[in-house]
Amino acid sequence: MEKDASDSSSPSGAVLKRERVREHLLGLIDIRRPGDAIPSERTLCAALEVSRPTLRAAVDELVATGLLVREHGRGMFVAPAKITQELAPDEAAFAMRQASGHWSSRVLEHSTVQAGARIGRRLRISPGARLLYIARLRLVDGSPMAIEHLHIPAALVPRLTPAELEAGDLYEHLRNHHGVYVHEARQSIEPTVVNEAEAGLLDVPLLSPALLIERLTTDSTGRPVEYVHSVYRGDRYRIVSRLALGAGVSPGAGRPNGHHPGIPPGDLGRRAVITSTTSGDIHTGS
């Protein structure tokens, strides 16, 4: 493995160790059904060569986000499937505007690793394929805003450097220097809380509210080029959607009896269509 090593005793090192455990647990969840058991803490600690507190912290995070459930005296199980709500119909793309403020990055780790089964499936590459893994702290006007974990097939960006990841727009660099033209992305947003390591990097109290954002990006040919999940601090960042409501937009594209967050089913009528634009909004308070 080629990597820029991080001290595991530092906040960034602890985040990266937790990320490795989290990815392993998510891989176990992916190949199981709701209600299926996952291995015991003792078994997982031995397999991953981590301490019980490190494992429990990662499990706590997945329990808090509704992916695992604990049953006293029985163990840990895959949680029931979540209800998924799309912001817009599949046929209607929505625009993601640039969030406010001056954004910059600090790379925490830049490694070449094997994709593994879970991320390999998402990126449609072999589990043994080389993958560029980048962890970076995102800052707005110098203040920490988010921790990003990026996964990009190494074959697409063999010369992507840490300096490129800290300066300018990543997608602009992919287009101008690596010939990768990103086209669209599928993104999910869920509430979560920060763990101790994330709190240290984001300069917020332990268990502060946050947004967990996962994104799969494809290029102009439909090929997956990036899988990323990020933790955004909830006290400074919010997602704002602008909705166009009514039956006059693209008749037939609506979903009868559908539901939009905050709008009870049926309120718009059977032929009503919702379109939205979404943007990030930075709170200026500390």
C-alpha cells in the first residue's frame, strides 16, 4: 500500500482508523439482509486488529445512523431498510449550486489501496483494482466545515497529487488535467452526530449534529468516477431546496400519490410535478 501515513494518536489518524473499521462494517451490512447478525465484537476486533473502544465507536456511529441495531444479550444485527425519498423525479435533474464562502482543503491522507468488495461494486471495478483514497478536511473562510473521504479509480487519475486536492475545484482538475468529465451524481443526505475524532478536526463538541452526505459521480459516458462520503458540521451548514409546485411542468412526469419532504401525500393532486434546485448554505455564526 502506498500511503502518506498519519499518526493514529492524532485526530486525523483516529478518523482514518475509524474509517477503515466503518468500511469493513458497511461491507458486512451490504452482503446481509435486514435482521441478519454480524460477527461479535471480539471476532471483529481480532479480524481488524483494533481495540474494543475503536470498534465500539464505529458501531455506535452506525447504530446512530440507523444501519445497525443492538439487542442486549443477543448481539448486533442489520437494521430494517430505510425509507428513501428523492428530491426530484428521475426524469428531472436538479442543479446543485456552489455553497457560499471561500472553500479550501487540507489533505489528511493520500493513499493507493485495493477497492474492496463494497466500493468496487459502487464504482463497477474489481475488488482488487487500485483505488485512490483521499481524506481531506474542507474549510470555509479558514474554518473547518466537513471531512471528506474520496475514492477514485487509480487508473483514471494516476498523477492526481495532494497539491491538486488542496487547490481549486476537484472536478475542474479532473477535467483539465486528467481528461475526466464528470456529468452527474446521485447523492444521499442523512442526519448523524460526530464522533470524538471528527469533533477534534471540525472543532465542535462530541456528538454534535452533522450531515452525512454520500455521493456517486459518473462521467459523460455513465462510468462511475468517484464515490465519496462526507461529514458536514450541522451548526454551520444546511441544505436549502427551492421547489416549483404545480401541474404545469412536464405533464405526465409526476408520480401519482407521491410524497415530497414536508408536503403531505395528495396535497399537490395526482398530476402535480415538483422540480427543485438545491444549494448549500453556510451559517456565519461560530
